[in-house]
Amino acid sequence: MWRKLVEIDFPRKYGWKGSLLGDLEGRLKQEQPRLQISVFCSGQWQDRGLHDSVARSFEKCVIEAVSSACQSQTSVLEGLSCPDLQKFGTVLSAVITKSWPKHNGEAVSDMDGILKYLLTWPDVRQLFKLCGMCWRLRGAWGGRPLGLWEQNGAEKQT
């Protein structure tokens, strides 16, 4: 319904589209962050590409919801079902960037800080489960998962 309203070709000077998208974002933000993320990932709605302003507004709200959910120090990814890998990638990227630790306003980049973060981050278990699933999928397609030696440009010696 929102898409149909936004697509009405009123002159730009009336601000029809911007006003409707602002209302949509306001309504989305009234929902709990976890619910916003879940609905974004569900198959209840479809993204229609780069020029889908309703989808871009929804995505913007979900990234803000991820930021809010990450502040609660609980897993954002646990129990999340997302059949659309592009949407899941958006959420996963937001979870990683929004939850990354900062020191004096700068992203932590020292090995001790990164290790501590990975050992205590609530979503690390979900991330490792996802990586394991991707490795199994690659095996099912006849490929083999990359080991650390291949990521560093060297072939494994057998």
C-alpha cells in the first residue's frame, strides 16, 4: 500500500513522497527493534530494487533498530530467520559495525581488544554457526571451503 501511495505522480514541490516516507519511518520506529529486524528479514515484503524508496526507508529504520538492539548487549542474530541473503547481509553488516567496540571514539583495532570482543560478543556464536553453514553449502556445490592458508594466498600442502 505504501508503495502505491509513494508512486503517485504528484509534482515534487508538494513533498508528497517525502512526507509519506517520513510517516512510514515514524510508524516503523514505533515498533520494538527486534520486531523491525524480524519483519525486515521475513518474506512478508519484497524489495523491488535500488529505486524502491519504501524499501530504502525500511532498511534505514532497520539499521537504526540494529544499533539500538546492539546496545542491549544481547544477541541480535539468535533465532533470526532470513531467507533473503541480501537482507541478511544488510542486517549482519549492521550488527558487526554497530556492535564493534570503540575506545576514545575510535574502532578498536589492537589484537587484544579484538580477541576480547570476539570472546564476549553475544552474536559470535551465531556468526560461527553461519560460517559453518556456508562451508557445508560450498561442499554441497562441489566446492571446498577456504582454509586460512588459501585466504593468505598459499595453497595447502598435502
